[in-house]
Amino acid sequence: MKNQKLELKGMKFYAFHGCLPFERQSGAEYLVDFECYYDFGPAAGCDDLSQAIDLARVYALVAAQMQIPCKLIETVAVRIADSISAEFPQLERFSVKVCKLNPPVDGECLLSAATVERP
């Protein structure tokens, strides 16, 4: 594996995940980060998107999963990782981090997060 990293950070979504009824009704703001490691030398050498990880496609996969309400951000993170794995089997290693801004806890909290790393 080469130490070549590609990132898509701070993808913003308004979604309806959560265990509490008001979370499923009102929704909340989320941030999703993606980073991957793969040998992008061939893509860089030929300057051809078809040889690279298409970040627009990654965004579309994330957006599709964010639209499906569920109770846990852990579930969302795993579903996103599964869809990325299926679409981009050439990835040597990647991670997805799903952050819920201002989670409903008894106190001040910037965010809660779930991260999936593959492999």
C-alpha cells in the first residue's frame, strides 16, 4: 500500500436519525467524513477520473444512506461503509465518520460520532 490518502470532509446533511421521537420528527444536522488510502498513482499519471475514486459518487452513496432514518448513528456509519465497499472494492483502507451535531444529552455537547474503519 502506498501512503496516498484521499479525503472528503464535512459533508453536511439534515437527517432524521435518533432513538427519541422528536429526533425522528424534527431531525438534526450531521457531518460525515470519508478518507481512503489507495494507490492513486495510476489515476494521477493519466489524469483520468475513470481510474480514480470518484468523490462525487462517494458523496451520492453517503447522501443516499443519510436519507434512510434509523435509530443509531452506528447503523448509519456501517451502512455507508458497506455501500462504499461494494462500489469501490479497490480501496485498500478507508474510514467513514458520522457526527451528529448537538446530540440530545443532559448537558452541552458539540457532537456525537461513530467511525467505521475498513479493513
